Amino acid sequence: MYTPSRRGTGRPFRRGTFTASSSPRYSPWDKREPTEEELLKGTIGKIDTIEAPSPDAGVSADVSIKGFETVASYSWQDQQKPTIIVPGCPPVWRNRAMPYVVARDSGTVYTDQNAARLSASPLLPMISAVSHFAPEFHLADVDFVTDRNGLRKLWRWAVNDPKAGTFRIDIDMVGEKTILMQRWDLELTQQGGPGYEKEFEAASTTPGPGCELAVGHHRIISYDLDGLKMLVRYKADACLPTEATKTPQSTKSTSSDPFADLISGIGRLSVSSRLAENKEVKEIKTSKGTLQIVSGGNFVPQSSLVELKTRSIHNAANIDWAETYPQLLLSQTPTMFVCIHERGTFQQIDKKTLHESELESYAREAQDGLRLLRKILGTIQDIALDAGDGAKLSLICRKGVRTMDVCERKEETGLLPKEVLDDFEL
């Protein structure tokens, strides 16, 4: 049994366009928990166990996020073939006069859009966007590549939050030290929702320039978490209007060919190009399928990003900050709008900022969770480093159980195409 150490510095849609190399996935939004067969699909057997860390073991009193930088971003385009716009742009906040009425959510809501659109390798858009937009960023220096979602699940489990539920995270060891962590959801979409969040976002924002067909914006950030270099992806709800959102601008790449850095950055890929809707499109062909990349949109400042939360007027004061504050913290999202309505008539926006004095008590409480999260990541790193380059593992956590199984996965279930793995070599 492994314990934490300090060494580590329509209908639900289940599969994407390409044949999935990983198993079905589970989300806390699902109405049912996965069966044991579903949860363990693609694994070979248990090789280790991680115990939930004790609050007073092995990490410095204060754990902080340092060295923050925004690395890249992209927006999914609503196309039959998986297509991203790099750097893309979040939906832009309209600042409409209130009150106004929106319909209740209906239609398809993504649980994980990356897996729904590119199920064979949901991490590929993240790595491709980084290689295109920030070719100077050294992936081999990163300790963990992950979605914010995975960090939040580990956080909930660490603090023994009832919301933790049953979950699985797949991990690969690549290069000398980098650990890929990929979320796992049983269903990748759901129908409608219990409230107004999706429709409110549509009614309250407008597409960023060059992103008129965009259907979801993802931000990729990097920071140091008590000695661990993290590369984190998350969905950005909206941004405030800035100079960057007024007209399309070129990407950060300095190459005369905006795609040259992408091609050199992700190794031996087969590439073809064409023109579509007056925009150059590159097809990145890999062993796990093809991703189309359009150069366009605007890279907006982190300070402009906004998390949107809708609340009934009857429940507006009951924000679960133990759940919400870590969400903002792990993505360093500076602002949250609590959008208050009565049966779909939105009447008020309550604006919160990550570092405001009103949230100081929640920031102090979050230290316990951040400390425990750091312990768990250190333990995961120890196990993965011992397993060595190429190791393919899964973390299995069952609801109410204070131990986490570490299972080996089948060889063919790698999280990234082999063509990309050279980027993680020192």
C-alpha cells in the first residue's frame, strides 16, 4: 500500500469521431455511477493502493500557486471533423441591461467536449495548441499535464467531500518525468440540464472575432504548485470586452508560416492543407486520428476571464464556496459573476473576485485542500516514476472509500499519439 511522500516535485453520446482507445468515462453529472465492469474497462489489474493523506503529513504549512503564466488557448469549431481555432477566443460578455428572460436549458450539453469530439486522444488538442501558439514552451519541463477537472476530483477525495463520488483518472508516464492525466466520463454529453446556465451564457455573450462558429473555449495555463510544474486546461466561460476582442489578430507565433511552429513542435506528423471559408486549415494526421487546426481568434488577457454561475433568487446566498473557490483557484480565474434569476428572468449580477477580502476566509480554508492535493500528486508522481517511461496506469476511486486503486492499463490505450511523445524528451 502506497502512502504520500515528498519526493514528487439527443441521447447521451459515448464516443467521438474516431475509435476510442480508452474506455467509457464517468462524470459527477451522471445520474448513475459506473458499474465495476465499466470502471475497470481497459485495465489489466491492480498494482498499488494510495491511502487518503492525513492533513498533518509531509507538506509545508503553506502551499501556494506561483509562477503563473497563460500558455495557449483554443476554441472548438462546430464541424463534422474535429477542428480547433488557435488561439480562439472566449465568448465576449455583452453587459446587457437587466432584467431579461432566457429559456430553460435544453438540447445537448457537453460533459467533456474534448473527448466527445476527439475520443481517441482528448489531450491532443491541448498539446497541439501549445505547440502552435507557444513553441518556446518546453513540455519536457512539465511534471503534470491535466484538466482542471481531474485536480478538482482529487481535491474532493482528499478532503473527504461527499461530492467526490466514484471516479477514474487515466495517467501515462512520458519522457523523463512528465505525467499525463486524462479525465474519464461514462457519458460525454447529457440532455438539457436543471437550470438556465447554458441559455444564459448564449443570451449574455457574443462570439469573439473570428470565432463565430466556436462552441467552447479552452484555456491552457502553467504554474508551480509547491515544486510541481503544472500544465492545466480548463473551459473558460466568457471574457470581458477588451481591445483584443474588437478585431481578429494574428497568433503569437513569429514564424512566417503560422503553422510551421506547430509542425516542428509536434514531430513527425503527416500534414495536408486546404482552404475553407477563406481560412487556411491544417490537418494533423496521427495514429489516433486527424485534428484540423484553423489559425484565428484572439488571445485575451487572463484578467478579462469570467466564470459564470446562475442561481435562483431563492438560493442566491447559498453558494458552496468549499466547491466553488477551488474551481477558481486551480484555474486562477480572476472573476466570477453570480447571475441571479427568478424562473428565468435575470435581475442581478453579483460580481466576485478571487482575491477580494470577502473571500479571504474561503482562501484560508482552501489551504487544507491545496496541501492535501499536493500530497496526492507527489504520491502519484512517485508511483509513475517508479513504473518508468511508457507506463500506462489508471487511478480508481470508489465512492466513500478512502483508498484509491492504481491499476495498469492495456498497452494500446496510450493517451497521446506516438508522433507527439518526442516533445516530452529532455
